[in-house]
Amino acid sequence: MNNKPVILITNDDGISAPGIRCLIDIVKDLAKVYVVAPDKANSGKSSSITVEVPIRIKKLYESESLIEYSCNGTPVDCVKIALNQILPERPDLLLSGINHGSNSSVSVHYSGTMGAVIEACVNSIPAIGFSINSFSRKLKLDYLKTYLRKIIVQSLNNKMDEGVCLNVNIPETEIKGIKICRQAKGKWQEEFDKRTDPYGGEYYWLTGYYQNKEQTEPNDTDEFALNQSYISIVPTQIDLTAYDFMEKLNCWDLD
Amino acid sequence: MNNKPVILITNDDGISAPGIRCLIDIVKDLAKVYVVAPDKANSGKSSSITVEVPIRIKKLYESESLIEYSCNGTPVDCVKIALNQILPERPDLLLSGINHGSNSSVSVHYSGTMGAVIEACVNSIPAIGFSINSFSRKLKLDYLKTYLRKIIVQSLNNKMDEGVCLNVNIPETEIKGIKICRQAKGKWQEEFDKRTDPYGGEYYWLTGYYQNKEQTEPNDTDEFALNQSYISIVPTQIDLTAYDFMEKLNCWDLD
């Protein structure tokens, strides 16, 4: 038992979402598993932290190899309180997801799933975020288990570089294989749904669709891989410095 | 009037914070200014978006050169709704801040100030986030105006690369000059403040201190510049791909 790796699992859809139950199922015989996940949906929470209300945790389940807590905070709060207050040992790996909805391209910036992964990475813990290119909660997830298990086992057997984590996106049904990719250039084209409430006040719902910003159709992006029914893995770094722009910036008249 | 640049201003401390009033003051004779900022404090909101409650906006002020709206959403929501529903023209520049509290090193990931900047950058709008290394709301901000004006004018006169924005951090009082920097390697060492409520329930407040993770003391980081009383400018990119790790990842057994 003591030789098993320790895996911390969280997500942003909340502790009862089908995606996180699937992730627990994939690794439960492989590791000592701690689950510390939000008590409700936290979609689009990015790397946000909770500073205005207190954080509360609740132990929901405990067996020899699986301990589960819910938390009223964000995915990043879950990682912080897990590492600092809940886990008696340092995890060998953090897994986040499986998110219902893709986090490819620039969606990585809005993603609570990837917020948790980046938080673990800041704390030098190898970390992987998994997202599926579907919002359906009814989707049967058996088709992806072998692939995710392989990625997880490889991440336990190999070393990730300091400051690097993985953003894994999974096609909706058929999987042809796994591709290492770069983050596609794109944006969300917003279309606010404007409505009027029963009291005459105007309000908006944020909607939109993904818009490709690549110049040509490249074959090395996460978007391309997903569209071709491959799992995409983007190695993702926490150093945001644009080193290539430094030389130009040094030419600005800032003295 | 028509030849003046258009500047969109937002922040994460809320529309009435001293920092955003100072920023408006610095550029009001230079540009047509639109302010779309949160109606309350949004600290630590990162790039989060609002999907569970409707977004509402309120026009607070209008003159020929300055129009102000508050919004009940996050800093990123403010940018999205400004670009899509409020501004009749595309801004030449987005400014965010001045945040009360530094957003150097890994704090860039939690920062709502920088969330707004990254959102503008995703939309190909040049963008700068300003943060001051002090939480005091009583701090007189006159000492930084000349420097910030210089950075803003230079960013209007020079081109930023696609996908690159600026993260500017300002020392608390004296300013010796401006340095172009990289993001320092560091983390927040959490110290949860555990308390018991009047009903016997336990809760936590998130606290902590910044911990340096650099191997030696480098002189090219934002943390170093700030500590030496220099303004730090980190060119910041929205592509998170860790290109350097791709070769190693391609050696993992994922077939």
C-alpha cells in the first residue's frame, strides 16, 4: 500500500460530475487517491481564488485507498487547501477533470480545470488537466479510459520539467490516437444574448463560438488534432514571459 | 477629436477604486476614454467569466471624451461586453488597473487585472496591466503618473506583437526608473487561518506570503526590479505552449 503513488484529483464541474467519477475509476487501483473538489459547478473560474468568503471543507468518504472532500471554493482553492490542510503527504500527481467541454486553444485561460493544474505546477507537482469536447453529461466515457490510463501511467513513469504541466483534450466519441500539439491561435467570438427582465431591466447572457485565428490550416495544433478525432496533449508552461518581444521592448523610449 | 486614440479602461478593484481614477486622470487629455469596470472588488478573479448569473451594465457618466459604465461581472466580462455591446469603435489600447497589490511573478495567474489584459490581447488589442506594490488605498499616486504616461504613450507609438501584452508593476514610493524583466519563479506559501464560527463549524481564510523559487538571486526578474525600486515591465504572452518540453514528451510511450 505504501509504495503506491499518491494522486490528488479535483475538477471544476463539482465533485458529483460524471467526469471526476470516471477519473477516480481510472486510477483507483493504481494509487492512493485523495479527491478535493468543488461542492458545485465552477465553470469558467480560471485561476481565481476566494478571498471574500471563508473556505469550508467537508469529508464525504473514506476508505483505505480513497478519501473524498468537497470544498465551497474554486478549483485553485481546492488545490491550495488540499496541499496545506488535508493531505498528510505530498501528492506525486494532480489530475483535474474530466471537464465537460473542451479546454483547447485560448480556452485554457478561462478554464477552472486548468487553473487547478497550473496551481499544482506552481507548487512543483506534476499535473494533468483532462477535458472532453462535449457538454453532454449523458456521454458514456468508457471509450477514453484506456487512453487516459496510458497518459497517467506515462506521467508517473516519466519526469515533467519544472514549470510545465499538461493540457489534454479528448474528442467526443471515436479516438484515433494521441498527438502532442501546440495551443491553437483563436478567440471566442462573443454574442451577448440581450434580454429584458419582468421589471424592465436589461441583462445579458454571455454566449459565443470559437473562431480560428491561424493564418493557414496547420496540422500541429490542439484544435486540428481534436477535429481529426485525436487526443491532444499541449505541454503548458506557467512562465508567461514573451522572451521574443524583449528586444523590441528594449528599443522603446522609456528612459 | 476624431484623431485621438480610443482607450478602454478597466480594473479588478472596482470602478470607484483610487487606482482606476488615477489611470483615467493620466490619459484623459490624450484619448477618448471608455471606462467599463466592475461595480465591486474582483480581486483574485483571474480570467474567470460569468456564466451562472446574467450580466448587467449601468452608464454612470458621459462627457465628450469620457464615458463610464459599471458592470456586475468580472474584469474579463467587462472587456467582453465593452468590445461587443458598449463601444461603437474598436479601442486602440486597453489599460487595466492601477491594481492595489503587486501582480509580479506567478501572481499574474490569479490577477483579475491581468485577466482583463489577456482578454484584450486574445482579441488583438494592445493591452497593459498596471499594479502597485502596496495595498494601501491612502497612498498618494502622483509619484507614478509621469512614468505611466510615458509607458502608455510609447505603447501607442510602437507596435506590440500579436499575442503579447504588458504586465507593469510599480514600487510603493520612490521610482528609480523602468526595467524590462522576465516573470520571476516563485509561489505563494499558503497559511490558512483556521477559525471556528459561533455555531461550531470550522472555516478557513486564505492567507500566505510570496516565496522566491529562483536558484540564485537573478537581476532580470520583475521581483528583483521591484525590490530595487524600479518599475518592472514583463512582456506577457497568451500562448502557454511549453515548446521546449515537446521533444521529451514525444519520447513518452503513448502509442
